[in-house]
Amino acid sequence: MGILERKEKQREEIRKMILEASMQLFVKEGFENVSIRKIADLIEYSPTTLYIYFKDKNEILFHLCEMGFERMIASNLALVQIENPIDRLYLLGENYINFGLENPEYYDLMFIQNAPMKTIREQNVGHWPNGDVALETLKHIIQECMDKKLIQSGDVATISMAVWAVAHGLVSLAIRQRLERLVEPDKVVQSMHESIRWMINTLKKA
């Protein structure tokens, strides 16, 4: 391995260490209570070193957000094996729910915290790489459902927004223990899946 390769490998290792330490602190103390200095103290580097790799805390949050989307995208790889797009849509919704319940900190960062979107706006990132992939997957499946007349026709973005809003609302309520006011705790996940199916089934009825 040459000098340049070793330097690049070291750079990636430090960058990964910063992200892992940041997520550890965010889970423990909450996003708002973590500073660059706290992250630097945890990995025993100077704050100046962190600024070599990331402009500010919001940029760190943006990259953690992308890591969360990588996990979500990986959970949907099996969708390509399902021929019927309406069945794919059901499973996409269930996967979304399961991901949110199993990764509440990532979910909060990906879909609730403003910091990642602020980075996109302020640093001219221009797009939301892995986030856009996840949203395009939803739009593509819904468009296919409409093309095959499995659901009523309409604007694909509007219908996608409606489906996403229902799934997001369910997860957001569940990770804050609100749905337990409606159903018994051991039935929450099943009820969430049934709610998604009910929502999708309503699209069939023009």
C-alpha cells in the first residue's frame, strides 16, 4: 500500500470514528445537547481536527442521516423479487414501519430533525442522495400500480405524499409510545401494518 493509499485509509477511519462517536453521543444525550467539542473529547482529538472532516455539527448529522437511509434501502432489497407492485407497496410500508421501530434514533434524524435538510440548503449539496433513492422507490412503485390500474390514477407525488404521511405518522406516534393509548402494547406493530394496508386498499376504490 502506497503513502497516498495509507493516508486515504487513515482519513476514512478517522471520519468513520467521528460519525460513530457522534451517533453514540446523540443517542445518549440527544441531538441538541451534543457539540463538536463533546464529540472531539470522546475520540480524544481536538475540535480543530473534526473541522477538517466536517464543516459543523449539521454536516455530521447529514452524513449520519445518509447512513440511516443506507440501512433502510438495504432492508428493501427483497422488493425486486415481488412481481405484483401492490404487494411491493404493502411490503415497503411494513419495512418502513419496522425500520422506524428498530432504529428510532436514526428515524428521528432522517425524518424529524431539521439539521440534515439545513445542510442541503446551506451547503449547496443540491440533493439528498440516499434519501432521494428511498423516495423514488416509493414513487416508482405507486406509478407502476397506477399504470397497471391497481389503484386509482392521480398525481404520483401527491399519492406518494399521502402514503408516506400515514406511515410516518404511525412510526412517529409509536416511537413516542402514543399508539399504546389505542391498542395494547403487544398489538401495536400488527395494528400499524394493518393501518398501512387499509390506507393502500383505499387507493383501489375510485
